[in-house]
Amino acid sequence: MNLYRSRLLLVLGMLMSAFLLPASGLAADEAKTADLLIKLLKTGRSVISDNQALINDPATGDKGFTPDIMAEQTIERFLSQTGIDLNALGRGKRADLLRKLLYAQREVVRDFQPVINKQGIGFKGVLPAKFARLTGDKFHRETGIKLKLTSLDYRWPANRPDAFEADVLRLFADPRYPRGKDYTKVTMMSGKPVLRVMSPEYAKACLASGQLARRCGLPYRSSNTTASNAVDAQSTYESAMSLWGSIMGHCNLLHHGAGWLEGGLTASFEKAVVDAEMLQMMAAFLDPIEISDDTLALEAIGSVGPGGHFFGTEHTLGRYESAFYAPMLSDWRNFETWEEAGALNATDRAHRIWKTLLRDYEPPGLDSEVREALEAFVARRKTAIAGN
């Protein structure tokens, strides 16, 4: 059995060396086991996440967050989520695997006890992601099941997705694929049949990561990602979800903020313009609402009265040009006027915008010595990269 986990998805596969191809009924049963193992791993992570304040309390020595307490909270949450009592599993392969995964979680917390209970230190590094990785290592040694954090935007080399995982990541981004549905397929790995089950999750992870970063007092980096191969509706709504998860997660640095396509394999000037538009809109959205006598405009409301309109009032005429965000990309003309002007869609207009920006670009003033130093540095780096 092979188990994989990601900030974007959880991949679970089962090594079944006794079977060349599992019968459909058996595959379904194994997939159900995989799903429960995924849920149990997530439940354990959530317990670690919810106890971060206690774990990182520098004023207290013995926190009382023992392996037994961690297991008790995990068992309670797992029961409420699945209806399965881990204290009364009975016999069978599925029950045995669930018990072993819970035991691995307990052992990780046991290993962390000296760190958790160290007084005078705030951030202990006992993070949900680290807990999941260490749990996976123990579980793998015991059962042959491998847990792996992976993502198209992976940050740790060991978390790099293989070809199968990358393909499924892009499948999850396809609007035709049912949201939240696991992906299950029998594949061959190292000459053995493997049932791999992948479970997607994304924007919530951005929010949770931001919460953890703020709790630990650390800067938070996130990304604007999409698996679309073109600057189309898919690329826009996927990036919108990525951006909202990152922005509402309060990221400090938005890596690949504009232009990302094809899971990061390519970039596009048109996409950069579309992303810049969304980023500007979101920045405007986050501006606090000004509450004052002037913005409430009670006097203007009273002067117009029922049945009137505000288009010609002094208050409206003095503000309509600057009161709202003015997009650089949107076309708000009626259909007939838009059609007569060439019926350009957003991608067409984005193309014109970046061409104009490039044509009219004026480089900022730069001291000649600084410019020469920068150009020399770039030349050295190009040579070094080409040599590698």
C-alpha cells in the first residue's frame, strides 16, 4: 500500500503484491480503506493544529499533551466524522491498518514530549505538516504504506510529484472533474500493481497555513496557481480561488503572483495582465470602508427624496469618477458597441495591453556603474547556469 499526502491533495495507494489486478470488489474495498486512512491522518493533523497554543506555551513545562490525550482527541473526532470507534474496531485488515496508523501518531507525539514540555521556548516546531510526515515514516516502516506531501507548487524536493501525481493534480483542476471527489486508479510501480487513491484539498490549506504562520510569528508565502494550459475561463477561476485562499490567509509574499499557466510549466503575458487585474480588484476590495458624514450622504439622500435619482446631484457628480475601482481590462460597453469594436474578449484585450505597456515602457534612471555591475552579474549567472 502506498500513501501520499499534499497541501493540495492526499494521495493514497496500496501495494498489492499478491494481486496482478485486483477484482473490482476488492479494489472498492481497498479504496474505502484508503479513504479512512486519509481521514484518520487528517484528523490527527487537526488535533496537532488545534493544540498549537498549548504546545508552544513557553510559560508551562509539563503541558499534559501526552500520546494518550492526543489519541483520545483523535478517536473522538474520527468517531464524529465517520461513525467508526477506533476503540472498538474488531478484526480484519482495515481495522489493523487503522490501529497501526493511530499507533504511529501516538509514537510521534511520544517522541516530541521533550520538545513539547521544554519551558522557556515558544515556537517548538511541532507543526501539523511535520507531524504528518513523521507519522507517515513510522507507518511506512510498519506496513509498507508510504505517506508523501506533494504539490505542483512543492517546496521540499522530496515532495516533488511523480508523473502520475502531477497528471491527477491537473485533473483536479479541470472544471469537469467533480469537486472534492477522490481519484482512484490501479497502476504499476516497480513491477507491482498499485491502487492509488488521491483526495484533493487546496484553498482551505492556504487559510490554515496562514493561521499557523501568524500563530508562530513567521512570514507566510503562498502562490497564484492554475493548471490551465491557456488564458481562458479555467485559468481565471482557478487563479481567483488560489488568490483568495492566499489573500484571506494573509500571505506576506505571493510567489508567482501573475502569469502562471500549465501548473507552472509556462508563463503568459496575457495571463499576467489578467492576474494583475484580479490583484488590483482584490486590493481595492480590502480597502476599509470609510464611514463619515460625507460618505453616508444623508443630506443628498434627503434632498432627492422618494422616486428621485442621484445621477445629477452634486454629491454624485463630485465622486463618480473616483469612488469605484476602474478596471484596466474589463469592457462594459453594450453588446452592439462591443461587437462593432471588434468583439475582443478579455484575452484579446490583455494581449493589446501588454503590447502597449512594452512599447511605451521607459526604463527608470540607473547609475551607469550600477547598470554595468548588474549586467556583469547576469552574464556570470547565465554562464554558470549553462555550465550546470
